[in-house]
Amino acid sequence: MKKRFSFPLLAALLSFVLVSCDIVDDPVCTDCLQAGSGKKVLIEDFTGHQCGNCPRAHEQLDMLEDSYGDDLIVISVHAGGFARMTPSQGYTADYTTEFGNELEAFYNADLEGLPIGMVNRRTWDDGEVLQKFGNWGTQVASIIRETPTLDIEIESVIEDGASEAEIEISMTYLSQTNANHRLVVLITEDSIISKQSDYDVIPAGAITEYEHKHMLRSAVTSGGIWGDEVKAGTKFAGEEIERDLVVGLNPDWDPAHCHVIAFVVDVNDDLTQREIVQVSEGKLIP
């Protein structure tokens, strides 16, 4: 098995993006060079193939990934009204998932208007978790400087001809904590070609062969959007906790384009605190 390690070396961002008809200036680090801390950041992007403004958010994500590399991880969550199927208009695929529907319903992303997303599920100074994509760059830059609580490594194995993959998640704590940490493991897929609404494409209003990236495909852990308990009580500095999981391979997926994403959420009993503290990504086929 091949372990996937990623520690940040450089993080830089110059962001100038278009939101609908508004220009949003999104400043980040002034020197555009910063030492990495080992902290990684997750953006959960609520999207849909009938969302004509969503390609602008996808372009912003491409820019951020170019800047941050493996230290920025993205999940495109197809959920809500814009993810509906309309075969008569060429939207024939159902890209929704049980996990994605639950996540959208909890945060009411559809009501806020897409494109919209979450950066580490953090509540920001405006009191909101859901954020327009013009804010994502600044938010990523602020989080990635922080000292991580733990490190996450991912290993996966698919035997020849197998209908399932074995996944091992290893969490190593870098400092002691009594927080209620819960593990979420998901499968995403890239390079999915199908129709996407795009209001900037005139007069068609859509791209027939659009490349969908980071698409959420399935949850591996069983605890829904809050995941499964890592360990009750104290997690000690230097302690390593492992989880062995199995995921069935849907015949509609191309395993060569699939990734495993694992993240740990700090959740309190009444869900008023629910922030992602670390995330990692590895290929399904190492």
C-alpha cells in the first residue's frame, strides 16, 4: 500500500473573482509566501448541474488549488433544487447523495442561493458558516497558518476484480485534547463529463460536455454528516488511532478518478460547535 503524505511548503493567493454581476476583491497574504504548519483546509462547495452561476465558483476553486496544492481539499456537493434531473433539457444524471442531501438540509444551503460553500465548517465573523465564493480565498489563507491538532494518513487497496475497496485511516494526535472528535470518510470522483448550466455561455446558456470535479459520490463512515466517534475521552499527544473501513465500488464510478477524503470534526453535544480540525485526501487506487 502507498501512503499519501502532504505537508504545505508554499501557500499563496491573489484572488479577484466575479460573483454574479458583482466584483469581489478577496485579499490574502500580503507577501504571498508563508511557512506551512501541516494544517489542511476543506471547502465543501454546494453546487448543481442546473446552477448557471456555479461555474464561476468552480473557477475560483481551480485558482485556489493552483495556489495551495494538496493543502486545499475540495468536495463538490450536488444537492438541492439545482441538482435535480430534467431529462427533457439534457440533465439526465442524478449526482445527489444521501450524505449531500443531509448536509444541504442541515445548513439550508439552497435557501441561501448557489453557489455557496463552507470553509472547514467554521463560523466566521459575520456569524455565518455558509459563505459566498468571493470569501473563500481569505478564509483559506487564515486557517492554513494555524497549528494542527492531528495528522491524518490514508491508505487504500483494491484487489484485482474486487467489488470493494479497503481503506485504512490513521490519525496521529500532535497535542492532547478532550474534544469530541468525529471521523468522516467520503469518496469523490473527478473527470465526470456531462451538461452544466452556465449563464456566461451565450446564447446556449450551458456547456454540454462540462468536466465536473471533486464530485461527492458516497460516504464510507456510517455516522452521517458528523461521522463516527474517534475515541471517547482524552486523545494524547503522540497517540495513533486507526480505522479500517470498506466501501463498495459503484459500477458507475471510475476508480482511477476517485479519491478518499477523511476529515475530523470537533462537535459538541448541541451541534453549536462543529468545525473541521484536519482533513486529508488520497487516491482510491494508490
